[in-house]
Amino acid sequence: MEEARDYEGKASSSVQGGLLKALQHVSPDSKDSVSFCSPCPQDCTCQGTQDSIFCIQRRASTMPLDLPASTQSLYVFQNGINFLKEQDFLGLVDLKLLDLSQNELSVIPDGVFGSLTSLHNLDLSSNKITQISKDSFNGLVNLERLYIHNNRIQSIHPAAFKGLVNLLELKLQGNKISVLPSLHLPKLLLLDLSFNSIPAPGPADLQTPHLESLKLAGLGLTTLDEGLLRSLGNLHDLDISQNKLVGMPPALISAKGLTRLNLAANPLGPLRQEDFRSLVGLQELDLSSLHLQGFPVEFFQLFPKLHHLTAAQNPFNCVCSLSWFPNWMKDSNVDLWRSEETRCHFPLINAGKMLSELEHKDFGCPATITVLSEVLTSSNIMHNTPEVTTAPHTTLNVPPFVPSEKLPTEQHQPVPPEASASPRSSEEYEEHMCPPNICLNGGICKFDKKGQVNCLCPLGTSGLYCENQDESQPPPLSPGITVSTVPSIKTDKISFHHVTSTSISLDLHRYIESRPNIRGIRLTYSNLSGPDRRPLQLNIPASYPEYTLRGLQPNCTYLVCASPLDELVEEAVRSCMNAQTAGVSKPPMVNRPETFSILVPILVAVAAVMAVALVAAVVVVLRRKRAKTPADMDLGEPTPFELEGVKMGLENGTSPQKQAEILPYPTASQNGMDYEVPLIQEQFASNNNTDHRIPSYF
């Protein structure tokens, strides 16, 4: 039996090639490579002698009429067909492929395909079919591929597939099936049951002894039936992604023939080598979205045939314990799929970097200096030439060995090596230098007896490098910063690591990890210490795990909340915290020595002179004012107070020009409410879970 490859169209490659070639050459304006004869139906395109007919996007609710009896491949997808009749297929005794995908079919009439005894491929995917009856596929005795995925199927009659004894591929994914009928299909090679509501199937449900590819993604499975995998002795491809497996299923011990395994998006926890010892034949392994921080050092040595690895969307801790990974990738010639999404999460110096592009020096491994002591052998003594062995870049100044003249003659004979060697000849000592920032959250770097990094974690943190913060303990705070918990609102998702008098640096890593499908974050913050407590908002993308709020007021307490951008702001999805900005530092006072006895008389004299001058000025101004004529009153002469530099204030005692408060972003008013101009627009990548393309055999 061949190794598991792409089963979705393995036996119909010739049909795919013919369709692709036809789509490249067939067009309404091209008549060189296509012969248009009268039997070709209206609004359709025929190739050759009407063996293949393409009725694509006709915008008709019924099947095309007057189909030639010689038709072997009929493509009628994206037509808007909502009903089928048995008369639509009469006379098509040579038809081998029928594509009715992406139409509006809701019902498959009983026996409607009864005359298509030569049909091998039937595609009814992406319609609106709700149920499969007993006789929906009656008469299709030679059918090999049946695709009815991405419909609305809720129930399937137990005998619906009874007559399909030659079926090789069956696709049922993306429906609403709650009960799976027992499948007695002796030749079936591929079965896709993903994204339905069926329970974990057992050996009685799948009586398919030759099955090679089984896809059970998105079924909510918590375990696998060991009897099922034991009965599928020819299974090569297994997809159990997007389930609820909290650990490696013990049933996989029986799946020794697997070459493909997809474990993505399961809460498996740390990987253990003993769980994979029976899977030595794996060639493709998908470990994406498992919240992995690293791999065991010798983990991939279990798979000598591995050539494709997917480990995307994991928060890798790119420190010394993972420094072996890039070199292993190069030496083993393993292709890392989705490498753009395989990036480091910790420490901050490596955050966001692609794991495959890091070098050994980027992982912060401790520097090691090895020095070997002097080794003396019998040959050294005989030739008076000492041998000194040192590590590279290390020099030892050792005086030459000179044998004493007083030694007896017999001592000049060769000495056994064990007697001549120095007691320290086999000893080595290492000097370790702790790399910076290898221990997170205030941890202290230490080394054990084997020279391995060991971090002493403070209270409330855990992990090999203190990278995990216990939910029951608050994160470590910077000096001079106080944080208070908001009642009834979750506070364990956002934190901050730096505060100045006008800014707060937010850490949103944990909030983004807790919502893997979030498209954006709405930040809301308000000043609890000022008179204006209206909340301000910022919209930032989910690709910003760190963000700095700027333009804040000094020595004030701010309430900062984060919520999903595309959801309603509810208490259950908000995460808030309080943070206080630092005060403005004042310049130090300089004490200047002054003589009190000299300063007081001078101040008294100056005050007396200023008082006399003020009285004189007032008298002069009053006299001039009395002498003015009415025509001179508008000359704009200053008042006595203005002469002294004193200006009248407003009635409320405030300055006529008040400095506008600086906001971190422009605001506007709409319907009496303040709102902000978002930093990003509501433009996000579309969900590509639903594949609207033509199926694989085209």
C-alpha cells in the first residue's frame, strides 16, 4: 500500500488535469481549441466531441436541456439550481463525473440519479441539503467519490450508503449531523467527519478495514476509542485537531502505521516523549496552536522519517533551553511549514522574531570557559618537554619540568602513566556567566551542578524561567507604582511594566492569548483623580501585545480596561486595572547663605521707595484724567494698575486664556457624546474556514 499522501483526488488526477486544461482554454471568444456544435446546450461550453460540458454560472434554477448522450463529464456548479428531476439525467449512460456544487439544492429526490449507472464522481457540496434518505443515491453502484460536505444535513438514513460498495472517498464535514449511521464500506480509503456534532466513533460505527485517511477535527472529542484505531490497521493519516484532548490519547499506541498526524489546537499541555514512542514512522506532524513554550531536547529524534513540521502560533520561550532547535532544523532537512507564524514570545529581546531565523547566540546561553590542568606522562619526564593542554583562547604559563640531579638512578626509568599523572589531570572546571534577562518577572539566575540554568522565582511566578504568573497573585510591580483591583472585573489579563508622569506602558500578552480569535482590542481609560472622568477609547490591532498610553496627567490614578473590538463590552469580557502616574519631579532647592542683618534694611528701604512712587503716580494720573476732554477718552491710555503690570481678571477669577488639555488623540462630538478616531479601521482578514473553491479533484 502506498504511503498516505493527498487522498482527496488521488484516483481522479486525470479528471483534474482535464478540467484545468479545459478551464484554461475554454472561453466564449476562443473557438480554436473548442468545437461548438449544435448539440451543445444553451449557455454551456462543450469541449471536443461533447465529452466534457461546462455550464458554469448560468443563473438558472433548472438543469440544462438537451444534453448529448456522449457526455462523460458535466460541470453545473454555481447555477442557482434548486430542484432536480429524474428526467434531467435520462440517456446519460456514459456520464462519469457530475458536479452540482454551490447551487441551491435542499432536497435530493429519491432515485433521481438511478439512470447514472456509470457515474464515478458526484459532488453535491456547498448546497442547502438537510437530510439524506434511504434512496437518495439508489442506482449508483459504481460510485467511487461522494462529496456532500458543507451542507445543512441533520440526519442520514442508516441504509443511505448501503449500495455504494465501490465507494473510495466520502466527505461529510461541515454539516449538522448528530447521529452517524454505521458505515459498511469495504473499499473506503478516505472519510472526513470533521465539524459535526457526532460523538467519538467506535469500531462498530466504522466498518472500513482498508481506511487510510480519517479526519475527526472539530468534534469536541476528549478521547479516542482504542478499539477503533486497532481495527483500522491500514490507517496512515489522522486529523484530530481542534478538539478538547487534554493529553495524548492512549489509543494512539495502536496507530503505529501513521505517517501524518494533526494535533493542532488541543489543550494537550507539555509534550512528553513517552507519548510518541510508537509513532516512529511519522513524516508530517502538526503541533500548531498548542500553547507550547518549547520542545524536549531529544523529542524529534523519535521521528527519523520526519520531513514536514508545523508549529505555528505557539508562545515559544526562546531561551537557552531551545537553542538546539534551529541547528536541528538545518541538520535534519525538515521543512518548517508556516514559518512566518512560528515566532518567539519570550524573552522581550526575542519577542516577535521568527524561530527559524535565530542563531545560537540569540538564545542567551551562558558563556563557558573550560581549562584543562597540566598533564605529565612518562614521555614528558624522559624528554624534559612538558605537555600543556588548554581550551582555545586560554594560556597557562607553566615553568618547564626539570628533574632533580639528586634523584636516584632508578628513578630515571620510565614511570607508569597512573603514577606519573597529576592528581588533577582529569579534572575540569567551568566558569559560567549568567546571560542578561534570561529570568523573567524578577527571577534570579543560578546554575546547578551540571551547569544548567536555574531561575529562583519570586512569589506569584512559576516556570523554568519564571515566565508564568499565578492568577492568584498580582504581577510584580515597578518601584513607586500602586495597582488596585477593580471590583467584579477581571484583572489578571492586562498589566503594565513602566509608568512615567505622562505615560503607562501596557502588557497585553496574556489578554491576547486568552482570546486567540480576537481581531482587535478596545482600550478604555479615564482619569479617576481629575474633575473630568469621561472615558477615552483607543482601538489597536491584536498584533500589538504592548502599547503605551501617552499624554496623561501626572500624579493621577487611571482606570484602564481592555475589551474585544468586535464584541459588545460586557463585564465578562473586560479586563481592567488601576495605575497611578508618577509625580513631576521638582528641581532641588539651593541654599544660599544670606546675612539677615543686611537684608532686612535693604528690603524696608525698597518697599518705602516703591510706596512713595505708587502714590505719586496715582496723583498724577488722577489730575490728567480730570483735565482730559471727552475726545481724549478713547486714546487707550493705561490705567494705574496697568502701569504697574497688574491686569484685571475675569469675574470667575480664571485667566482669559486657558491652556487646552492635551489629549492623546483627536476627539469629536456626536449626539452629545465624545468619541475617538480609531487608530485602525474595521478591516481584518476574512475567516477562511469555509473553502468556496472547486473541490480537489478538479
